[in-house]
Amino acid sequence: MSHPGPKNLITDVPGIEVGNAESFSVLTGATVIVADEPAVAACAVAGGGPGTRETDLLRADTMVEQIDAVVLSGGSAYGLAAADGVSAKLGAMGRGFGLKDLPGVPKTPIVPSAILYDLANGGDKEWGERPPYRELGEEAFENRAKSFPLGNVGCGLGANAGAHAGGLGSASLRTNDGITIGAIAGVNCFGSVFMPGTTCFWAWPYEINGEFGGHRPPRDYECDADDWGDAKMSPQIGQNTTIACIATDAALTPAQAQRVAQMALSGFSRSIRPVFAPFDGDALFVLSTGKVALEDPTPISLTRIGELAASTLARAVARGVYEADQKVTA
């Protein structure tokens, strides 16, 4: 049977590291997912109010097919500057895209990013002309490692998930034929991750080994389709977002990665209700390190990866809120 990797984090995918940085005075942060080597990537955007960078470049018909890192940041549009810091660090290492190696011509690091809205969470946002996000991106890059905490860290520091504390979540899955899939999510959604009137996560059917509390719905549970439970009752345009990244060592083409991204979006809908609203900025990246060739590269095997990515993402979303709630109530 498939089972979580040893850390139950996206970094169980070989060749992937994650770094986080926070500003506790501003109540915001940034998260960077770094590939050891350039990785095939794709993006799917489903929310009505997204904030992204370099996502057009990830279409399957564009010239650049691989990226160096993905940044997930707080700060709304200000947070897109976190990718500047990561790009500068990568560029100083000589990493990036270049048609030719020419003397005196730097390569261009490819660093797509997405942001969530945390500007109204009570932190000190009086930063004048110096928002902290470039520096947070640099710090997150320097902090990259195989292990990292969950909950109120990185881009999840100032997040809220419905009426509950949001946070950074991650999970992984390793199949019996040697493919690893990992997910990481910054959860700042309008919708609720809990079934109305319970402490049970919508993602409970996908939980493994009690990783987010082991709560189950009552046997006779019924849900009113109009009952949104602990969703935010006063949503504001552009203030609600879940941003995420899927990584796998399965070798995917850009077109295949795009299909996995489209399928993996259902991980949001399995764990958040409602989701993809006009005021959500939900966005998802997929990275393929290409280290494991598919034994049977057919549409069926691709469908399997997309489905596993969706369930792993649902677990990551629930873990982010569970870990944040644990720290808030401790």
C-alpha cells in the first residue's frame, strides 16, 4: 500500500527543499520550495482573485520548460517581491535559464510565485517604502532544509482559515512502485475546513495515521448544502486564498504536469467548503524532478498521479490548520 514518506512533508520528494521566514511584528512570512536541479512545472489557478508571478511562462507551449523554485508568500501584491529575493540568491549561485553561456550575461532564475492576503490581520503594516518581502524571500531561501515545522510558519504565519487560524501544511505519499508525491499549502481560505457543527475536517477520508487529529463525523451526520459552518462570514474581495505546490519525482512533460495540476485542484475542494469563490485567490503549482521514469506512461498512470496529488493536497490543507490550531490553543 501507499504510505507517507519518512517526514510526511513535501521534502520527502528527493531533490526538494523548503525554507521559511517570518516577521512576527508584521504577522507575515514567506515559504520557498527549491528544486536541487531545474524542474518541469505547471500552474493551475482556480480562485477569482489570484495574485501570481511567472505563471504565463508555465504554459505547455512556452519556451522555458523548467523552473528553479516556487515562492508562496503573505503580503498580497507586496508579497510577490519575495521572489525577487529568491531570484537574487539563485542568480548569485549561477542558476537560471539562458539560451547560451555568454561572458558577462547572467542567467535568469525562473521563480514562479503566488501570494495570499494577510494585510488585515493586525500586524504592523506601516512599512512605508520598504515592505519586508524581498528580505523574507532571501531569508527563506537561506533557511531551506529537508525538515521544517507546520502551522504558524512561513506564508502561513498570518493566515486565517475561515473562522480558525490558518497555517502552513504539508504531506507526502510514497507508492509501492517507488513514486513519491508531496504537497505544501498556505491556508488562508474563506471557506471552512471543518464539517459544520463538528471538529471533523472535510478531508477526514484521506487522513493517514491520525495526522490531523483522527476526528470522524457522527454516524448519522447530515449537512445542509447552505450551511457553510465556520467560513468567514464577512469576506472581502481579494482577502482569501489557499496557495499550494505539489512535487513529485515522477517524470512528467510540461503538458502532463499541467494535467496533474488541474486534477490536483480537487484537493482544495475535498478539504475546504466553499472554495474557488470570487474573492479567493486559489492557485496551485506542480513540480516534477523527473527522477523516476513512469513504467507505464499512459493516461491511466497520469490519472493515478493526479488523483494521488489531490488526496495528498487535501491532507496538507488539513494539517496546516490542525497544526496552527494546536499552537493557538496550547
